[in-house]
Amino acid sequence: MKKELNSIGIDAKKAKDLIHDLNELLANYSVFYQNVRGFHWNIRGEKFFELHLKFEELYTDLQLKIDEIAERILTLGGTPDHSFASYLRDSRVKPVENVKDGKVAVRSILTSFTDLLTIQREILVLSSEASDEGTNALMSDYIRQQEKLVWMYSASLG
């Protein structure tokens, strides 16, 4: 029996599974992005200047990744979820409100990275099984970058 392929030559069933998982990842990035925006806006204290800039760097990067993930979903033939309701329903990263303390914000960021890394590794396995090099490369790049950020944010806690 011949497999049905999508427009970029990936098994349609495997692409559907990838689209589902990428939409979950999109939800997590979207909630994480909003959390980091809040940290940037509300941070107070001794490390204000340093953290304010670091949080801006992070949310700018998250915004780019949100767009890349949505475009990958479209490339695979899917539709990216785009409602706050679906993001909140599907995200492992939970909304965090009114954080002003830098250490609390950094710990939340580290927890969110753990969630993202876990999901991205799951997608990496699926994309590898589907011979989807585009998704595989994207996840590998994200994982490598975020592992370094985990080390750096962890080091900032002492």
C-alpha cells in the first residue's frame, strides 16, 4: 500500500501528528512569551537594568520562534492555532502574573525552558521518524540554543 504524501513529500499521517505537536509547542511558546513580557515590564530591584534587557532579548527571540513554528505548521499543510483559549488549554507552561522579583522570574523561565525542551525532544523523535529534516533542524537549533540559556540563567541564580 502506497503512503499518501503531503505537498513536501512527507507521509501525510506523520505530518498530521507533527502539526498537532507543533501546535502544542506554539501554545507553550505563546504563553512563555507573554510571561517574559510581563517580567520585562514589571521587574524591580537591584538587577533591574540587567534583567530588563535580558528579558527583552528573550521575548524578542521567542517572538521570532513563534512565527517560525507557525510557518512550519503551514509548510506541513496544517493551520497554526491562534487563540488565547487554545494556547491556555494546550500549554504546559502556565501563565505567571505580577512577578517583580528577578529570582522568581528566572526560576519561572528555567521551568518553562524545561517544558519546551521536553516537547522539542518529542518532536525531534517524530520528525526524525517522518524524515522531516526541516522540522528536525528547527528543533535541533532550538534545543542547542536553549540548553545554553538554561546554563546561563541557572548560573545567574548562584
